Amino acid sequence: MRPEPKRTAPGPATEAPERAATVVLAAVDCTDRSTIALLRAAALARVLGAELHAVHVIEPTSRIHAFFRHRKAAARTASAMRREDAAAALLAFCEVALARRVLPSRLHVAEGEVVPSIVAVAAELCAALIVIPGDSPENDRRFRERVDTLVRKADRPVLVARPPRPSRTIVAATDFTSEQFPALTRAAELGARTESRVVFMHNVPPTGPLDSPETAGLAEILMGDPIAEAIARRRADLGVVADLVDAQVDTAVLSRDRAADAILETARRHDADLVVVGSHRRRGMRRLASSNTAVKVATAARRCVLAVPLSPAPEHAG
């Protein structure tokens, strides 16, 4: 007999609305590509009853000043002026993009490396969500590395923002490794708040060589149709989770070599506006040895992707 998902209250994931009622943080660089991220963050802040904050990270002052005592004072003055200029630019950018006045106290300028600075500001604000632009003027590798690092380092959901689609459909994927189903729970909450259609999906990996066309008949004789059986079981499991989170959802179960391909295919089929995926926060050698499906989906999808941490990264790892 197959084990059924535990019928327990979904736990911390169901507490998300209370946490989300604090801060939504948009990371912007005051260019056109950041406008989508800011507008998406503002829309989510309204839905969640949260405060909208924005952060702009500027390059650090040259470290060479640290070696020359007589230049330190000048460096501090130059840094302060750069921060003031950046703050003014951030205020102007946000007010134009949002078409309303913005409180300067909700705007933040950080100096240093981009990802650590965003994570630090989010932690200081206890932000429930970080929103970043989904398009990059840099090469794809650089963009992927930045998304990868942010998803691993942030202990809170990260939304990779792209233009809205008219479907108002949310696709949420699970690999059933977390009994609290944070990605599915978050998708159900957002679906209820935005009156969006929600699709829960899962990928059943092929079982191996017996799946090849040449041996398909032999596989059926030996053990029936294992893929079809697994798909049926997981579709039933998704229905159980939907009952747990008290949501009316559709379900989709595919069987593809890569989970990311199955998620992207489901998102295309349903023309999803938002894809919600869980992210395993691996570090060090575990990260190098494993692929992060959330990062693959976030960088390849041409729609918004919300990466929800499935578990904390171990402090001693990496």
C-alpha cells in the first residue's frame, strides 16, 4: 500500500498571510527593466496587505582608499554623496513607475555586492517576499548565477518578475519532499486572494530502461504500466493536498526526464501567469552535485516564478 500524505495542518506555510502582511521588498536598479518588478511587487503588496519597500544596490567605493589614510575621509564623503544621489534617483524612479508619491523611509540604498546586500536589507526589514527583475542586460550565465545565489541565500520566497499574462492562472509544483507543501499552500493562498485558477502539478520520473519503446511491451507484461500507476497515485495525492489546504484546484501529473521541463510544459499549456516552485537550499558540495529545479524554471520561464524555500540550509554546510 502506498503511504498517503500526512493529514496534518500545513503548519508554518499557512501562517504566510500574517508574515506577508509586513513588507514586500522590490530590488531595482532604476532602469526600465526594473519597472515590471516594482509594479509586480506593488500589486502583491496590495493583495497581501503589506508595505512596499524598494532597495537599490550601488557599487562599493574602491577598496584602494583603505590603504591610504589621507584618502579615507574623502572616500567617506564621496560614498555619502553617491548614496544621496542614488536615493534621489530611486525616489524619482519609484514615483514615476508607481504614478504616486512614495515615502522615502520605504526606500533603501545599499552599497556592496548585489545579492548579499539584497538579502541583508530583506532580513533587516523581515520582508516576507523579495521581488527581482526577470530580465537581465547581462549574459544568461550571469543572470542565472545571480538568481541561483539569491534563491540559496534568501531564507524567504523570491519572485522573479515578468510581465503579467491575461490567464490569471497559477501553476504550483511539488516533489512531495515536504509534508507541509509550502509551494502548493502559497499558490492556493494567492489564488484565493487574486481569484486566480490554480493548478497543482508533479513530475513522475521515468523508471529507467523499461520505459524505452523497444521494451514497453515487456514492461507491461512484467509489472503492468508503472508510469500510469504512479501518475494516478500522485494525482490522487495532489487531490489530498488540495483538501488539506481547502482549495479548489486542477491537477496535472507528467512524466519527463527533468522536473524543470515538466513544470515549464505545464505552465505553457495553461498559459500560467505565475509558477510557484519549492527550492531546496543546498550549499557547498551538495549544491554542486545537485541541480536546482527552481533556478532552472526561474531563468527559463517567460512568466513570473516564485521560489519558496522548502527547508533551511544547514549552517555547517559548505
